[in-house]
Amino acid sequence: MQNFPFSERDPIQFPGPAPKRADVVIIGGGVIGVTTALYLAEKGVAVTLVEKGRIAAEQSSRNWGWIRQQGRDADELPIVIEACRLWKQLAEECGEDIGLEQTGVTYLANSAKEMADFDDFMTIAARHDVDTRLLSSAETATLIPGMARKFHGAMTTPSDMRAEPWLAVPALARLAARKGATIVENCAARSLDISAGRISGVWTETGLIETSSVLVAGGAWSSLLLRLHGVSIPQLSVRSTVAATEPMPEVHAGAAVDSHVAFRRRQDGGYTLAPGSGSALYVGPDAFRHAVKYLPALLDNPFGLRYLPAAPSGFPDAWSTRRTWTADETSPFERMRILNPAPSQKGLRSVEREFARLFPDLGPVRLKTAWAGMIDAMPDVVPVVDRVEAIGGLFVATGMSGHGFGIGPGIGRVVANLINGNAVGHDLSRFRLSRFSDGSPVKLGPAL
């Protein structure tokens, strides 16, 4: 099979050098960091984004490529609606084909209980005029013809979209650079420089960048960096396996999922496939440290988790990964430029088998490539988007819990305004960092 699009062998597109000074420094070159940089640059802010490896090389390119409003947490939905509008604008502005198509997202129901769960979201969708609707069994079969299994029904949102994430996020980074953002790849942020309780700079592997504002948008690595400076965030990393098929006839132009397999049409004529459930959590120090906060999620099992005894060496929550270091030492971020977990072979066999069973008339399902990504998960399955009160000038946007690609431009626009001190246009109280320390009960977002 082919290799995944990004590796450390790929040419560096943004070599730097990093400047000595910036108004804002963003740590992390995924969709959140890139779009925040883009919107700050539009406002004339001198923003520098540093990425330890390659732009979008981790979860921002490894996701399913869904841009969905459907099934979102009620507080996320307004931002996602804005993100869908922004995706269309940015696709035009970047001038590159990122595979953006409005082909809909559909959740397939195997039981009346699943339909009842879908119905709960219908109230939220109606409140925001989203075109989500419930389908009968017959309507489901008409929407996606050729399925061998009869479903109880479905929930579908025709206005939802898809794109190719490994094309989209690098294209947005190039757009951000054209707008004036400085992007530097292969440049790890080692630690924050803090003076009198406020941000004064970022120590990178090439030296200090003086700044008064920092955004940590490091995905699965955010918790490790923040903990170095006494900021505890109950974030864990969950491994998800994904595969792409060889080109094959079209059975459905959009994206769909049931409990066995998720699939979406790709720009190259194949399908992106993933298990409908069955992500894996490597049990490490943070898993033990934050276990109590995750009890509601574990009991509800929103990720369909299975547990592995220890993360591979160098992973964010591996037992051997260093938790403390100084600015003049090589950091864990340099030791692993690109977090590239091995896909589950069992998961790959499962998606190949289940997709073939669902569409028996398609013929053999041949996988051309497979990969895995580490999803930055939070106990309530919604992100942290906030300023850190204990350290002036420090902002965090992480823990997207598998929802980051679709909502990315919306969060980027929100965070850019938050950093600038402008109105963000949305209620962010659901995403505050203090919800994990102020005694608030864990309120689970939808596991849809």
C-alpha cells in the first residue's frame, strides 16, 4: 500500500527563519493554528506560527474529511454553521482545489433507540435552521441505493460537506502566508517565556521569539507543553484508524456511518473508510491522572474505546516521555516531529469486510493506503477554547475531540478575535478551561 501523504522526508515548505519578535506566536500547524494565523494576518497582526514537523501532518490531515453540522454539541453548532460558510469562502480565496463538495452527511440507524438519539439533535438543528431531517427505512434505502443491510432509518443533513484534509489545510497555510503570516516548519516550541506572570516570549529550538501573546493549538501535544508551565488540562489522545480504497464505482457521493463502518466519497474516485467505533486509548500517566474526570465518558463510552497498555516510545502520554525539560534542552516535540501511529490491522480488516458486505455489488474492496491519527480528546467531548487566567497573554484552543477539521475555520476566526480583544460572536462558556477545576459536573457532548 502507498504511504500516508506526509512524513519527515517531505520537503519543508515554510523554512523560516523565525523572527525575533511577533505580536502573536501560534504553536501548532494544524487547522486551528493555521486558520487563526490566517485571520490574525488579515487584521494586520504580526503573527508567527511554529510547527515542530510539517503543516497538517498529524490529525488535521488524518481525519475523515467530514465538514458536518450534524450531530454537534448545541454550543458547537453555531460555530460550525459559521465554519461551513467560511470553508466556501476560503476554498475560493486559496485558489486551489481542496475537494470541497456539498454532498451531505448521513447517520444510519440500526434500532429505534438510535433513531430516538437522532431525534434529540433535531430540536437543536431546528433552533438554528439547519436542514437536518430524519429518514424512514425506505427513504434511507433510496438515498443510498445498493446497501445489503436494511436500516431502521437515518438522519441526514444535505448541506454538510466534505473535503480532502491533506490538501485543504496546507492550501490554507499558503493562503495565510500570502496574507502576511510567518509560518516556520521543523521548528519546535520548547517552552514559554514568562515574566511577572505574563507571556514574554516562546523559546523555540532556534531561539527566543519575543511576544506578548501565545496560542497553544498543538493537538495531542498541547497538554504536555501546558503542564510544563503548571497548567493542567485533562486531555488524552485516542488512536483512530482510517483507510482509502482504490477508485471504485460511486455508491453515494456524500459521507455516511453506522456502527460498523464510516465511509465518504473521495476526490480520487475511491472511498475513505474507518471503523464505526473501536478507537484505542493508550493507558499512560495522564490517563491515570485524569481518570476521575473521564468516568462519565467512559461509562457512556462515546469513543467506543478499547484500551492498550502503553503508548509507543515518544508519544505524548508514553511512560518514557519526559515531562520536564529546559529551554536549552531537546524537547519531546523535536524527538517526534510527526506523530504517526500504526493503524490497527484488525480495524483495517474490519472496514474492508464491512464495506464489502454493505455494498456487495461493488465487487472487491481494495485498500490503497491506511493510516492512524491521535485524536486530542476531552472528558466531555468538546474542546477548550479560552485564555489561561493564570498566565497573562496565554490562549488555548485544543481538545477538538475528533471534530476539529470541520469546525476549524470557525474556531480560527473566534480565537483570532479572542486574542485581539474583539467580540467573538459566540458564547464560549461551554469551552472554558475552568470547567474542569471549578466543580462543574462533566456535561457530555453528543457521541454522534
